[in-house]
Amino acid sequence: WEVPFVHLVSYAEDAGHAPSRAAGVVVAVGVGGSAGRILSARCADAVGVQAVFAVLIFVTALVDVVLPWVIEYASALYVYGFVVGTTAG
């Protein structure tokens, strides 16, 4: 499951981002993961595990599909990292 994160930095560098900016995406994934664990647990308690899991998988797939079109924008790259961290972390 964590394999895409391994290649995320080099993918961002290939898109023209500086190495420090590309590595910052991993930080965004980590921050999103911390927030996502708390949020998803509270939501799962409120509406049910299956519904929350379905939404998280859908959102993860959605941002993965959009990434190739927004990879050139630094802000979108960080948003991607945070969202993926929140939903898949």
C-alpha cells in the first residue's frame, strides 16, 4: 500500500520541482496521515466503518487520477500529499 509514496519524490522532481519541495510532499503525507487517523476513527464511530472506508478509497482514487494533471503546481502537490495521507495513511 505504501509503494506509491516511495516514488512520489522522484515523480515530483521529474515534473520540475526542487528536491526539497518534492521531499516536502512526504511531510504532507505524514501530517495528513496523523489527522486522517483521528478524523476517520471519529467518522467511523458516527456513521459506520464500511461507509467511511468506501469514501476514503474513493477520494484516494480520485486524487490519484487527478495528480498527473496538477503535478506541476506546488500547492496542488502538497494538497495531494495531505489528502492521500488523510485518506490512505
